[in-house]
Amino acid sequence: MWILRWILGALLIIVILGFALQNQEQTVSVQILKWKSPVMPLYFFLYIAFGTGLLTWLLVSTLNTFRLKSKIHNLQRENRKVREELNRLRNLSIDEDIENPELEADENQIEKK
């Protein structure tokens, strides 16, 4: 499997190098707002655009991964609290009163009727 990876990597490098060599004569100048670049080969700007897109993708993916890990951590913490409460309620005997203000308010309303 590793040899296939090396062969594909070498082919990719050859294709990139061939693209760069075929486009050496084509020079361009890029203007972004008021800044104007010096005249350079077209492949140089294409590689810069590709690299910028790659770095942007990496940054967005990293931030998304951190956000999802934080959400997982919060859900695991909430799950642990709910399990602890469930275990605590399972261990109560039937005769013991459950301390819950909402239940007490409901019981008081029932007794008044």
C-alpha cells in the first residue's frame, strides 16, 4: 500500500511540475483593491491561491473540530449529571419524600381542591 502512495505522490509532483513548466511564458499582474503585484508567471499566482484556500480550509476545519469537541464535552457532562440523578432516584425508597419544589406545589394545589 505504501508503494502505491509513493507512486501517486510522484505522479502528482510530475503533473504539477509539468503544469508550471508549460505556463512559464504566461505572465500576469494581479490587482487587489489598490495594491498591484509585480508581473509574475501565472502558475505562481495559481499556487498562491491554492495554498491560501488550503490554509483557509484548515483553519475552518480546526475551529469546527474544536467547537464540536466542546459540544461533546458539554453533552457528556450533562449526561453524567443525569445518570447520577437517575441512580440517586433509583436508590430512594418509596416512603422517602422527593425534595422537588414543583412536586410540592402540585401536591398543595391538589390538597386545596
